[in-house]
Amino acid sequence: MNDRIQERALETWAEMHIDDTDERCHALIGLVGEAAEALDLYKKGVYLGKKVAAEEYLEELGDVLYYLAICASLFDINLEELSQMNYHKLKERHGDSFKTWEDQRR
């Protein structure tokens, strides 16, 4: 079952995706491409001295979220469940240091 983010992403995916030829590959390439665009913004800020507005990151990370939602749906993964699984994996992997980091974020 998809979550709300996935449902909204799938609405536009269905409109733009013309055929079923390797949808997973299309979505994964999109995810990596958009993540690279976010990284490129950071590169421009750090190495080229460009002032990068938060809105630019917002746009690129929104695209990353879109493709992540599509990828998860195509692999029958719910984003909420994915988030919970990842949280527990990291907590198990990093133990007390994860708790310290988590507490600092609150």
C-alpha cells in the first residue's frame, strides 16, 4: 500500500510515462539524476563560491522525493515503512551514538 506522497507522485507518473518499458530503470535514473543536481548545487556553493538559495535545494530535493516515491511504489515499498525500517537499522548500527545524534536534533 502506498502512502500519500506516493499516491500523488503516481498520479503524475501515470500521465507522463508513455509505456511500461523498464519503468524501474527510468525511475532509478531519475532519482540519481535529481540527487546529482542537488549535489551540483552544493558544489557550486562550496567550490565556486556561488550563493545557493534554499529554494534551489527545495526544488531539487522535491524532485528527489518524487523519484524516490515512484521507485518505492514500483518496488512495492511503502515510504512510511521504509522510513521506519531505516530508522531502526541506523539505531541498531550506531547504537548510543545514534541516540546522541537523535537527541541533538530535537
